[in-house]
Amino acid sequence: MPHLTHVDEQLSLWVEEHTDATHVLLCGPGGVGKSKELKVVAERFTKEESDRFVVPILLLEPIPPDLGPYLRLDYYRQIINALKDHILVREILGKVAHLMAAPKATRGRAGATDWLDMREVAEQALIRACVKAVFADEGHRLMQGDGRHSTDEQLEWLKSLSNRTNVLHVLAGPYALFGFRNTSGQLARRGRDIHFQRYHVNEREDRKEFAGALQYLLERVPLSCDFDALLKRWRWFAEGSVGCIGVLKDWLVDAVTATLAQGETSFTEEMLTRTMPHPAKRVSLEMEARAGEHKVALHNSESAKQFQALLKSL
């Protein structure tokens, strides 16, 4: 799956050699495979790590707030929870034990000293566990701040965490993340971004690559099927999944599950038709993807024009 391979290679490279980068924004349409990619990279780095005291990557998902905007305190809390069983982290947990046990509703009222203690322990936990990167799925939630901080301030906060721990923060999410890529010159220099694109079957190379991805998934269906006939319907599969491999995989899984639930052993087009994502869902995914792709293309075009204009004015 070439798009997935490209994202995998770029993300893996930046985790290993992020030098002065502090954050990566991984954005794309819903269902394209962002969450899966984070999991695959995290698992691979963990499997390849020979030192049992090293936790190369933390995979987190910022939790939507029950009341009010997202609090940074919960991010520290997630980091500490993820590393609390590490032998080198346990000894520093006593300092924040009372905060870790506090009900969520009271965390926003923590005093300045409590906040500093939580941050210090979270930073020390990252350092002691030799973490290379924190992967934040649905990372756009981190940009919500606590209602008092702007996007720039949130990115400055992440930059500060990275500077103090040498840990890269990877935020994966929808196209809303794209708007945070170049908020200021300093942050643009320290940030990286990856556009995880879907497949456009009106483009020859994408058609070939989508068909290859479809073949890969169909070969792993644990049911008998007319493989060649289904593969010839690649355009139908592309329309049903709006070109997103994550959506396609979920669709196939739903069809397999429904087939097995009925006690059948054949994977049929009839069942695939019944389990195809609802038109309303496909419309929503298509509109979101088109709007995001247009935003990325327009921004890239305008940025190139502005840069050339600046060069000519020198």
C-alpha cells in the first residue's frame, strides 16, 4: 500500500532522527488509516527495541473533556499512567499520587504547584523510560487547550516539553490539524507535517495502487469467494470506501462478520452490498476529504507564490 508505506517511512525517519523538530502533524481524511499507522509504527519500534528498560513510543489518545475544554493536566496524567509500571518511574510517583487519584471533575482546580509537580513527573517519566516519541491519536484535541491558550501557545507548550525531554510529539487527526502547521516562523521551523492522502481512482497510479491494496485485503478474507470477480469490481469498492483503505477494511470486516453470523462460508457481493457504508456516511466522508484536500492544495500553492514574490523583492 504505497500511501501507507510513504507515511510509514517518513514518520519512522522523524522518530529516529527528529533533531530539532518538536512535533509532527499527521493529517488526512477520516478512515484513511492514521490510527492504524500509529499503532503499526509503535508496535514495530517496541518489537525492535532490545533494551527492556526502554519504551520507545507511547501511544495515547487525548480524552475529550466531560466539562469544559481539554486540560493539559490530563495529558501529563496519561503519560504518567502509561509509564507508572516502569521500574525507573515508580520511585517518583509518590509526589503526585494524590493528584493521580483525584476525581476528574476536580483536576481543573489544581494549584500551580500541583501543575508543576505533574509536569515534572511526566517529564522525568519520559526521560527515565528513554521515550523517543509520544503518538497522540486524535491529536487535534490537544490544540483545544484549556480555554485560555491559543493554538500557538499550545504548540509552544509541546515545544517546551520536547526541548526538556528530547521527545517528539506526533499529533494525528483530521484536516483541522493542517491549520496548525505554519502558525509562526519559529513553530514552522520546529514542526513537520505529513499529508496522509486517500486514493483517487481517476488518477492512473492511484487506481493501480488501490487495486493492489484491495487484492491484499481480499486475500486475507477467511471465507471462500470469487476472488477474480470481486477484484474486477475495484471501482465499486473505491466508491464505497471513498478511496480510504481504513474504510475499505472496516467494510470488509463487517461483511465477514455478518456472513459468519449467518452461518455462511461464502463471501458474496450480496453481503458486501448490504454492509456497504451508508450513502449519508459516504457523502460526509467525501465532503470532508474534498474540503481538506482543497485546503492543502490551496495553501501549498499560495505559499509557493508568496515565497517566490519575496525572493523577487530581495
